[in-house]
Amino acid sequence: MRAAITVTLVPETRAGPFVFSAGLADAFARAAGLGFDAVEIFPASAEETPADEIERLSAAHGLRIAAFGTGAGWVRHGLRLTDPDPVARRRAVEFIGRILALGARFGAPAIIGSMQGRADPRVAPDAALGWLAEGLAELGDRAQAAGVPLLLEPLNRYETNLCNSLGAAAALLERAGSPALRLLADLFHMNIEETDPAAALRAVGPRLGHVHFADSNRRAPGFGHTDFRPIIAALRELGYAGYLSAEVLAWPDPEAAARQVITRFRALTAP
């Protein structure tokens, strides 16, 4: 397993679960200095992302790109794959598709979290899930062609009324059908929705593509009450070799949060 840490390029999200927010150069330098393997980037859009700078910083610091988030499509533009308006759904697919293409340049997946949206009260939940499956199928085919996974992140019940558990999300991926679709297991959301997070991970097995490494209160691991030992044991049993990516609050400050993340990562994954 490898360690990654988040950086947001969207000013509106600086109070959210992103450790670094002072720019790419700052994030890469800090992450490399602390011994992380990669950064996970939350961009405003594909067009606004300085891909050449990322490439240069990645090479200079020896860091990979773990993933690119797509949530700015919702935060800034209100785009979601379950919008009742087919024109808005098409805009959401294209926004994600452009970030997916950006990620492919770095061999990195794109994440669909908040852009899955919520089922509109005026729409039957089955219809919303059908639209979500359609969007995932198309984007999954694009990801397959680009040679990268596409990650679906189940969110807790306070953020969506669609896919709240790994099992529900896995069923949706089966419905969508694309072999490029994978699950993102966010340990903060799982603390709310899964009775046994370790068992939930084992149940989805090969579908697992990425892990958000966060404690029960969305702070760095060790600053909450999650017991990570059975979770790490389950990941080892699955042969998971991907990232534990810290999508956590910059509490009490970015440097302290990052140091806590890498300290707990090393302690939990030591042979």
C-alpha cells in the first residue's frame, strides 16, 4: 500500500477535507518532504488545471498522481449525473469526461463522489439510479479506452440518498457493466454506513480501486475513534496495493494533519 494526500485547487473548498490548499508547488514540496508517494488533486475543471506544471512537479519531487476529483462540477456548477434535465446530465458527463482524460495523461483515475447527486424528490429513486448507471456506463467505456479506472465513491446518507454503502455501489457498477469501473472506499463514510467496514471491504474484493484514509470525524487517522487495524488486515487479505489517500480536514493545521497521516500510515502498514 502507498500513501497519498489531498490538495484542492478550488478556493471554495479550503474548509473541506483537503490537507493542502496553498497551491501545487507548496503541496508537492510538503508531500515529498514528509515521505508521501503521491498527491490526490481536486481541480476546478480540466481546462483550469495546469497539467504541464503538475508533470514538472511530479518529476521534480518523485511523486505520482493518485487520482483527480470531479466534485467541483457540483460545487461550482451544480452538475450531477442524476439531474432530471437530460441536457444538464450531458453537461455533467462531459465535465467528468474531460477530467478523466486529464487523469489519463498521468495514469490516474477520476473520482465520482458528489457529482452522483441526490434523487430529486419529484423523481422515483429507481429513475435516478438508472440515470446514474447510464452515466457510469458511458464514462466507464471512456475510461476503458483511456486505460485508467473510474472510481465511484459511496457517500453517507447526509450527502446522498443513492449509493451509501459499498455493497449498493458494487451492485450499481454491475448494472453499469464497464470493466473500468471501480469502488472508492472512504473510511469516513464507511464509519457512518457500514456495520463492519472490514467485512464490507472483503465483500467487494476485486472491485476496490482506491481508499480514502480518514478517521471517524474526518480528521487525520488517530484523531478520531476508528480502529484501523481490522481494516488494514482486510486490505492485506485482498492483496490491495493501491493508495491510502488522506482526504481529511487540515486540523489543527495542514502540516500537523499531514504529519499525523504519514505517521499512522507507517505504523499501520509496517511489516
